[in-house]
Amino acid sequence: MTTNKTQEIKIEWKSPSNLAIVKYWGKKKVQKPLNPSISFSLKNAITTTSVSAKPSTQGGFTFYLDSIKKETFNEKIDNLLKIASSKLPFIANHHLTIESSNTFPHSSGIASSASSMSALALCLADLQLIINNEASSKLDLQMVSELARLGSGSAARSLYGGWTIWGEISAIPNSSDDYAIKLPNVHSNFMQIANAILIIEPKSKKVSSSEGHALMNNHPYGAARIKQANDNALQLLEVLKWGDWNQFFDIAENEALSLHALMMSSNPGYTLLHPNSLKVIEEVRRARIENKLPVGFSMDAGPNVHLLYPKYEETKILPWIEDKIRPLCHQQEIIYDELGNGPEKIDIREL
Ligand code: PMV
């Protein structure tokens, strides 16, 4: 597509959320991680975002969530646009209409920032190519990951299908704090990972992730956490090659519990856990030890629990979830998800 300077152009991308097994918790300037994190992209928890760019000397943007004008996200979007405009000069001379919708309910407690900020970064980078009449050249996903990171750290990891690492680590020579890269050599077992997202408590969090990250500055266990996360990342990289589920569950659960322990031991301390989060953890451990079910858990910064298991074992796992776990969920709500193939371009149009 060739464009002229007065055209309004609309582009649309879908991008997934992701689940970190080794967690990013704590940051340095500008939105760089204190430690490496490793995640996989989800398949069903997706944000679809379109951006229409209309030439305007004033720049600026308007944001709609599910067709309703929303200002709650303006600060994050504004931060991203300001920093991105040095790489994407079209931002300064276009007004952007950004429309977003998620496949998962807002009240579900699934962080939408990873999927929404990565979808927005994809639209912006793609628009710059089109405006430069370079549409046929391929998007530089590392550059887009860097942009997404500026909107929300975890969004840097949503640009690829499968497994991703963000943050510098010696074992992976091209790893970087600036952007995420796709992890090669993952055992086929872990390319078939399933994730049942248990909605334990849908209310919004008392303490936001941004506040939580900030409390890692001067945290009494800060240095120990950085060492632990690096050790867990190195071990997970090996386990992902070998394909051993029990070793995988040990790392995932150690990371989830450590994340919540860091919140409890920060100053001020807080907990986002719900009594039923703890009941689920008990049930998972019992199922694994007593019933030999291949199931483990992860958690993000909230009360909801992510069950992890091999998709190819779901005939064993699903009856147990329905029997023991569903009653512990808020209004019995569970969202079944699994590893996905990454973002997808939907549409591009001249208006
Ligand atoms: O990207 P943020 O600022 O919402 O932080 C995400 C932090 C965790 O979800 C708790 C961990 C992670 O690595 O995704």
C-alpha cells in the first residue's frame, strides 16, 4: 500500500497475554527488569487493538475500551507514545484513535496490560512502516518488544508465540533488558502446556503492580531475590530443554510463592492472597503427591491461581478440576487457556 500525507490509515492487531514462570518483580529506569523473566504466550486471552492515524499538527490520542471512551489507561499510553515518538516520528503529527477489546472479562483478574500494550506497540510500529511506504518490509519484533516494554514490562514478552525470555542472562547470549526474545530448543512437552485460570476473586487489586515493583527498591530481600530469580531462570532453561514436569512445577511454584512472600515482606507489607488461593495450593500439592496428577500452579500479583498441566493429560486433570477446584472459584469461574502462537495482524485500511 502506498500512502499520501493526508490519508487516514487504520490498522488492527491481535496480541496475547502471557504467563511468567520466572517472574519479573522490581524495575530500574526506564522500565527495565531487576531480573530475567521467562514466560509463555497464551492462546485465548487476547486483546484486539486498532489504531487510526489521522494527519494532525497537534498529535494526541483518544482511547476506547469496548467502544467506550476510557481515560484510566491514558497515563500508560501517553508514556509509551512520548518515548516511542523518537523511533516513530509519525506519532507527533497524527491524531490516533485507539480502540481496544479483550477476549477475557475485565473483572477476571487477568492482567490485560501485556496483551493490550503489545497490540498497541504492533499497531504503532506497523503504521510507521506504512507511512514510510515500507509496508512490505518485515516488522522488527525486537524493536516492537522494546516499545511494548515501555507501556508495561510484561508486554515485552507477548510478541512471540511459545516461550520467551526478557532480561539479560549469561546462558542466552542475545538476551537483553531492553526487549524479549523467543526461546529456542523448548521440549515438545512444554509446547503443549495448558493453563486453567481460576478466578478466585475478581475485584481489582488493593495494591497495583506498579506500586509492588516500586516496593522492591530498598526491599530487605532485594539482592537475594535477584539471585534467586537468576538461579531459577538458569534452571528453568535446562528443564525446558529436558521436558521434566515435576522439576518444572517446583520452579513455577517456588516463583509464585516467592512473589507473594516479597509482597508480604515489603515495607509496607501487604498480601493479595485470598483464603481460597491457599486452599487451591493445598489441593494441587495433594493431587500431585497423593494422586500422582501432573499438575502445578503459578500466580501473578493477585489472588487468582493459574493451574499448569500437560494438555495431553487433560482427561486425567479436568475431572479433578471440576470436582475439587471449581467450587473454590468465585461464581465457579474458570478460564481454560493454553500455549499460543503469538500476535496476528487482522486488518489494514485507508479511511
Ligand atoms: O508488566 P507489569 O508491570 O504489569 O508487571 C507484571 C508482574 C507480574 O505479572 C507479577 C510478573 C510477570 O513477570 O509477569
